Amino acid sequence: MSNKQPDIATEISTCRLCSDRFRQTHTAHEPRPVAWFQPGARILIAGQAPGMRVHQSGRPFTDPSGDRLRQWMGVDEDVFYDKARIAIAPMAFCFPGYNAKGADLAPPAVCAKTWRAKVLASLPDLRLTLVIGGYAQKYHLGDAASGGVTQTVERWRDHGAETIPLPHPSWRNSGWLKKHPWFEAELLPVLRSRVSEAL
Ligand code: SF4
């Protein structure tokens, strides 16, 4: 009999901690954890939680947000989905459901509490972490993210060479991008260059 422990991504894929919570949402869905990483990855994409499309595909960022994020990073799908190089670990691994306005619910806090430290410990070779959206920024940046996403991203130069805070690449944020032209003009060229170096 093998004594080999299952890797952390495999363990997460069988997690059903939020079954009751998700059953009570409008979509009454079952948990479907999307854990996309393996040891050796050099870049971590620390996002929020899968949306409905990713819940259905079982692959992270298979949606317009993913297209935009790949464009921001300057990588194609082959590189983006190469787990040996890029780890994708959101604050919750499952789609949380919708609120009354049709927006995604917050990532269940129990997910980060249960899994996140173990996930990060399994990724010792990270050179760059992209911290996307308020939930991940609060977790990864602590007090430095207390002013909200805009202020945190505006101060992207203060977070060190190995961390870049980003807004969510959702098309809902197109207005934000227009309002903050420095993001494309100043931050994105640095992001692409750091991604390329880290890879
Ligand atoms: S969101 Fe996280 S804690 Fe909840 S069922 Fe999915 S993997 Fe488990």
C-alpha cells in the first residue's frame, strides 16, 4: 500500500465544507473547487473566487476576465495554464453564488481559513504574486490594503518587487480603468516585465 499523501490541490478538489451554504443560494449548486497549482510555480495569481463560467468549466479564468488578465500580463493561454509556472489560487476555490443584485457573493471566509496557509506553504518558489481585488489584498497585504482597492493599486510601487496589487479584471471594471489611465500607462508595462522575468 502506498504511503504517499495526496497533494494539497487534490485535497482541495474533494472539499465540500460549503455544501450547505451553497445549497441555500439561488443557484443551489454543489461545491466544485477549482485548485490550479503545483509546487515549483513562480507566479501566484491570488484572486477572489471562481464565477459561474469557471464553475461550469472547472478551469480558472475561462471567461472575459481571464482574457483581460492574460492581456495585462502579456502571456498566452499556454503559459497562463502551465501549472508548473503559474499558480492560480483564489481566496475561495468555489463559485460562491449570486446576491440579490446578480453579483457574485463574497468568497466564504472558511476557505482561506482552511486552505490558504497550506497552499502558500506548498509554493516555495514564488517570485511574484499578483494580488487581485479587495479580499485577496486584505489577506496578502494587511494594513497596506486598508484604504480600499483603488488606493492599494495606486500605491503599487510601495508593495515591493515581488507583489503587484491589481483591480479585478472583470469587464465591470472598465469604467475604473478609464478613470485611472496611469494603470495602463505605468503599471501594466512593469507588470509585463516582472511576469516575463519571473517566468
Ligand atoms: S469554497 Fe473552499 S472551503 Fe468552501 S467547499 Fe469550496 S474549497 Fe471547500
